[in-house]
Amino acid sequence: MRKLDHTTIFFVFMGSFLVLFILIPIANLMVSSNLNSIISNLQNSAVIGAIWVSVYSALIATILAVIFGVPLAYILARHDFAFKGFIESIIDVPIVIPHTVSGIALLLVFTSSGILGGPFSNLGITFVNALPGVIICMLFVSSSFVVNSAREGFENVDPRMEKVARTLGSGSMRTFFVISLPLSLRSIVVGSIMCWARAISEFGSIVILAYYPLTAPTLIYQQFENFSLSGATSISVILISLCLAVFVVVRLLIRGWGVYDTD
Amino acid sequence: MIRIEDLSRDWKEFKLTHINLEVEAGEYFVILGPSGSGKTMLLELIAGIWYPDTGKIYINDKEVTLLPPEQRGVGFVYQNYMLFPHKNVFENISFGLSLRKRDKEEIKNEVSGMMDLFGISHLANRMPRTLSGGEQQRTALARALIIYPKLLLMDEPLSALDRITREELIVEMKGINKKFNTTIIHVTHNFDEALALADRIAILRHGEISQVGDSTEIFRHPKDKFVADFVGVENIIAGIASEGGGQLTVVDTGNILIYSAEQKVGKVNITVRPEDITLSMEKVSTSARNVFKGPVKEIIDQGALIKLTIDVGEPLVVFLTRQSFLDMELNIGKNVWAYFKATAVHLF
């Protein structure tokens, strides 16, 4: 048997604080909810509708983040250029500013008279209190997860591997798709899950830009404001279960997948 | 075959200045230089991975300076093999062919032939992470050669391998050079590799070529102290080699007979590294095949080490630590015994 020294015991003792601090409220939330209330909420079309809006909008936001974020990540991983640090900071800004601030900032440019909202409203797309508003709020606050994770993935692919592929006759675009992308796919998927989960949990900016259509977090807040703690609790449990289920399923799917390290 | 004219590039900590080189078709050309001398960048410039600041590169008299790598027909092998980790051995080797829209059956035949050549057919379905270093490097060589490149560039291809595998691969690479009639440019910091493989050698230092010539020229007439120090050769003796029996070669230098474990006949040069020679005051019984006695001719104090030249019929340079030098109470004219093994004698 391995002997535990004092340092290890002390560190385990200190380290368990955060684990318990996170685990206890969530576990308590799960057990304190009323099963009947959960079932009745599951039959309530407003609740299902709100959850659907959250899941669906978060998925679109994640797809957009991948489409635009992966090329950016590749550039950041492979090239050095002036203002690179500036661009990296811009990507991370949504993480550090309060989400209500993000909401105000988005509201100012995405109203139908705003500098971005204007041209879109000519195309018939409005953001304020509309689904596209929910999506751009989610994209704004969560895209950095895709960019940073994909970038890390690309940085772990030795550029010399791409160079060898080039000398074997593969053009630069093809090399990206057959070498760099497959080897970073795991990081990109992990980043996408984080992005999707963060998008679902977004509340602060959505409340400001697009209170309606109701997303699950907004609905929970609304229930809580209407003095229905038990309603809010049940919807929270449904939302948490859904997120955890997706998280676990995707994790299982990519387990052992795309790990090519020699040692 | 390949001509490099006045090539320069300054990038980060690496710098190449005014490189002029010409490599003949079918030649095995070794670029020798310490790390940081710009060897890899020079190869990558030839492959088209970077573009030079100034200068021109010609392959078969066609200028390729700004041609992208996929259009140059140049193979590249790196020190760490750079196999595609998500593809098995077969898929790695066939990579270059499958890009060329070849028939499936044809690809299969070509790849099988190439795997046979390198003795890796049994590895076809293995993933790179499960292979030994030697197997990986053979796969990388096969992958590069499957497109029959006009020119094969190798960046320290043997440095990550153990000694035995390295020696096997040296034989195979010399064979590739002959069999495929591929021009090879091989970059290394290891002089023994250069000796074993090179038709000609270029010495690269601080991004400049300081000498080009065949191994004997560089050995015997190092152009400057850097080359002499870098090749680190002290004992070079010319002689005539013949079979010495029992897997040994005996070299007659005109004055003494020296045994070597390497096989060669005819006119040769031998080298013995000073650190492989042991000295003693009395004759001792030893397994070393080469035993000579002679007077100390010269003593040079180099600080930590003392450099001795001993006249055993041919001058032999030996290094001693200061302590052993004092213990042996050596001075000019004193007779000593010198021993070295047949395996320590290199022929070229």
C-alpha cells in the first residue's frame, strides 16, 4: 500500500473544499426538487419551449463560433504578426466584462437603427427581443472557448508535419483539411462543448437584448421573480440534467478518440 | 541538379548569408554544421517551405525560388520522422500517391513494393505511435520516396536513433541513393555520419558555408580552425588496406600495420579518435588489436587536458587528463605503450 505523507493529506484536505463547495449546492438542488413539479413542468409547453430556445440557439451560436473561430485559431497558432496580442485580448474580452455590460454594448449596435442592426433589419433580420438576438448574445460571450481550445489543438500539431505533407504534393488548403484539422478535432470538439454549455448558461446579456423569446435561464429568473421558487427549482433541475447528459454523452463519444501522442 | 545562388534569409535567431552551392545529380551531399547554424532553414528553403530574402534556387536548371513546396517534387525527412499520427503505416506511405489520383490497385502495389524494400511490410496496419524509432524512420523514408522525388532532403535523419539502428540505416540510405539515383542532401552535426555517407560535404557555420569538398579534403585540409575543430580529427593516416583475417582489415601505412573492424580494401585513410587510445608505461595484456610502442614527441598543455604526440612509426595524438599525465611522469623522449581496439579504427 502506498503510504500517504503529511503533505499529500494536507493538500487533499484543502483541495476538497472547492469540490464540495461546488458539489453540495448542485446535489442539494437535485434532491430538493419535487418530482411531481418536474413532471408537470416537462408537460408545460412554455417550459419546453424555453429549453428548446436555449438548446437550439446555443447550437447555432456554437456552429457560428466554429465556422469563424477555427480559421482565426489557426492563424493565431501558426503566424506571428503585429497586433497579435491585441487580437488575442479582443477574443478574451467577453470573458472578463460583466455580461450585462455585454448586453448593453450589443443592444447599442444591434437595435434596428444601430450600425450593425440597421443593415440586418433591411434584410428583415431583427435582434431586439428576437431569436437572432439570443444567438448573438450567446456567440458574443462564448466564442472564445472555441477559438482558444482550437488554437491549442493547432499548436500541438507540429508544423513540420504540415510541411512534409506539402512536399508530398498536398496544397496548403488540403493539408489543413487532411492533417491539421483531424489532428486538432478533439480540441475543437472540447472547445465547442464548452462554448455550447456557456451559451446555454448565458443570462445577463440576453435579458437586456432579447428577453423574449424566453430562454431557460430567463424563464427560471422570471419564475423566481414571481415568487415561485419551486417552479424555478424544477426548471433548473431539468436544465442541469440536460446539460450534464449532453456533456457526458459527448465526452464518452470522444473518449480515446484523436489521442495520438506517442508517450 | 540543384544550384543555389547567393541565398540569404534572416529570420528570428536564424540567419543564412550568401549561400552558394551546387549539387550534382545522384550525389549524396552532406551539410555539416553545429546546431543553430541554419541547416534546417537551408533545407526548408530548398523545399519551398520558406522563401528567401534574396537569391535564387534552381532545380534541373529551372528556377523554383518562389514555387510552393507541393510543386517542387522534393522529398523531406525530418529527425523526428513526422509521421501522420492519425494514419497507419500504409496510409502514411501512400499519402503522396493518393494525392496524385492514382488507381487504388496501383497504389497498393507501389506501397507494398516500397514496404518490402525497407522490410516494414508486416507493419502496414500499425499506427506510428506503436513503432520503434528505426521503424518510424524507415516509414518516413518510404513515404518520401514513394513519389520518386528528384531530390531528397533529410534533416538529421539519424540523430534520434540508437547506434545499431543508425548503422543499419546508413547502409540503407546509401543504397537508396544508388538504387533510386536520387540526389540527396543530408544535414547533420555528426561528422561520422558525414564520413560514412557523403560524396561531398559542405560545412555550414553561422549561416555561411565555410568549406565544400569531399571528406578527404575536409579532413586533410580543413580550411580554417573552425572546420578543423568541428570535424575534430587528430589522427589521420593514409595506407593500403587488405583483408586481415577474422573479420578484420589490416592497413599497411608503410611504417606500421593497423587493424580495423571495418571492411575495405585498397587505398584508404584511417582515423582513430584520441580518446579511444590508452597509454601505459609497461606492456599490459589487453584485448586491443593495435599495440604500439614509441617515444613522446610533443607535449601541449591545453588546460584540463594534455595533448601528447607519440611517434609509433606514425604520429599518434593522445589526450591525457592532467592527473594521469603527472602520474605517468611523462616527458619528451620517454617511451610509452599505446593501445586501441580494431573497432576504434575508422576507414574512409
